[in-house]
Amino acid sequence: MLNPTTAPVPLAPQSILSIRGLSKSYSGGPRVLDDINLEIAPGEIFALLGPNGAGKTTLISIICGIVNPGEGTVRVGGHDVVRDYRKTRSLIGLVPQELTTDAFETVWATVSFSRGLFGLPANPAHIERILRQLSLWDKRDAKIMTLSGGMKRRVLIAKALSHEPRVLFLDEPTAGVDVRLRQDMWQVVRELRAGGVTVILTTHYIEEAEEMADRVGVIRGGRIVLVEEKSALMRKLGRKEMVLTLQEPLAAVPPAFGLYDLSLSGDGSELTYVYDSQSERPGISRLLEDLSVAGIRLRDVTTRQSTLEDIFVSLVETRS
Ligand SMILES: Nc1ncnc2c1ncn2[C@@H]1O[C@H](COP(=O)(O)OP(=O)(O)OP(=O)(O)O)[C@@H](O)[C@H]1O
Ligand SMILES: [Mg+2]
């Protein structure tokens, strides 16, 4: 008979990154990180959004063992980043915010050398694979100083991937990268994830989080003010807006329309209706009917779904 106390207990899926109660101040200054708690699942793409000085780079630097944690613990793959530094560092690839490259080296040499730094045997096939993936194969023999800024950034990604890390940190990966290259880079990140790599990126481009992330965290003044599945976040906070362009301008919103959340702009010729797709408020078709009955004629109608950018701006504004 099966003894219930020895029955196997299903294990909770282990976080690849686990941050508990992390606080940090630089040399006695104010706290730049304040009680950060965060769990990252293997294989997810996590975007950390926050204004300048919020603490994003400090947080990444602590995880990568470059900056000492103050209070709290950080584990990567179950290992403590202070006690088991060599182990955790080998699991991590870091693309730093600042561009630092060895100007006189070739692409091939610098990426191969990075792998060697982790004590791994040479693996030309792996280096070739990542250079091809990052569209750097044609540039493998070029000296780094001859490359454009966007290419240099991709060299940094190649270096970060040279030792086959399980977690990749991208600190502002597409700052100063043009739109087409940015999309290429997003594609690379998706491919990495498909290959099982967990990706944590910081960004100012909300569009980037919206495009890429499975989950989004917002950090402000050293505190994480929100962590949410991106899709849930967009659903929960996503409002829709319908702009009605009128044939004849109005002096004011007619009192009979007080029921609707309407505002008048554009010298009285634009009515904006804000609604929530989940709510029970009077629907669009009724509004259009009521307008027609009131003799208000429309020239044009457009709708807009609020974006992560609106959500982010409202978060940063309302919590200040
Ligand atoms: N080495 C340091 N010594 C003292 N203070 C520091 C140091 N590095 C960062 N700080 C301070 O810590 C705070 C967080 O900085 P951090 O670089 O982590 O922010 P960030 O979110 O990465 O900003 P950005 O978006 O501008 O890159 C800032 O107030 C910054 O001035
Ligand atoms: Mg930073």
C-alpha cells in the first residue's frame, strides 16, 4: 500500500532566477534598490521597464556579480551569486549597456576569446552558428573598429552567447539601433528563446516590451511597482478610444450624452469616446444611434486601443 507521506510531491517549476528581499545602496548613499522580489521562469522573455536611474543596470550588475548585493539573496539556476559566483556567471550572458569592444581585434577572435575566458574548449561550430544567426558571418575577419554601431552591438551579443549561457541579459540592447536592425534583433531574441535561453532585457522602448516580452516588470525609484503577463496587462488596463470627427462643430457635449464618457476637442469638431471593452457601459452602436437621432452628423470615425506605452506612462505618473 502506498504510504501517503512518501507519495511523490509534484515539484514547482524551478525559477532560473530568484531574487529575494534585495536592497542596495552605493557607499552609504540612498537605496537605489529597495526590497526587490522577482522570480523568472526558464525560457521566458522578461522586459524590465523603467525611467533613467530607476535601478535597472544596478539590478543586472548584482545578478551578474559585478556589483555586491546589499541585503537579500539572488540565485541563478539555484546557485547563490555571491557564494557560487563562478557557477552563476557561467550560466549568464551579459550584453552591457555601455559599448565596450576590443577595437583592434577581429570579430572572430574577440568572440572566440570570450568563450575561452569561461574555461571552455574552443568550439568553432558554435561560434559560426552565432555569428551567422547575428548576421555577422560576413564580418568575421573585420576589425571591430571598422564596424557600425549596430554591428558592434551584435558583436557584444555574440560575445555574451559564446559560452552557451542559459540566461541572457540585454541591458538596453537596441539603444541607437535603427528600426530594421531592431527588428532583426527581436528575431534573434525569439530564436534564442526557442533554443531554451531565458532572456531578460531592459528597455526604454515600450514598443520593444510590447513586441517581445512574455512578462513585463516596471521598476521605479528602485522598487518594482508592477510585474504582469504582458497580455493580461494589456487586457486589464487596455482601454479603447473612439474619435468621432463631426461635420459641424459643437459648443459643448450635449447634456443628453452625459451617460457616455465623451470629451470634445479640435475646436468642437472631435468627440472622443473612451470605453473599456470589458465594461457594461452603453455600447458603441447605441452612441452612434443617439448621435444620429440628435442630428449630429459624422465625417469620420477612428478607434485606437491603448498601448503598453499609455499604461507605462500612467503608472509612472500616478505613482509619483
Ligand atoms: N557606481 C555607482 N556609484 C554610485 N551611484 C550609482 C552607481 N551606479 C549607479 N548609481 C546610482 O544608482 C541609481 C540607479 O542607477 P542605474 O544605472 O541602475 O539606473 P538605470 O535604471 O539603469 O538607468 P538608465 O535607464 O539611465 O540606464 C542612480 O541614481 C545612479 O545614479
Ligand atoms: Mg541602465
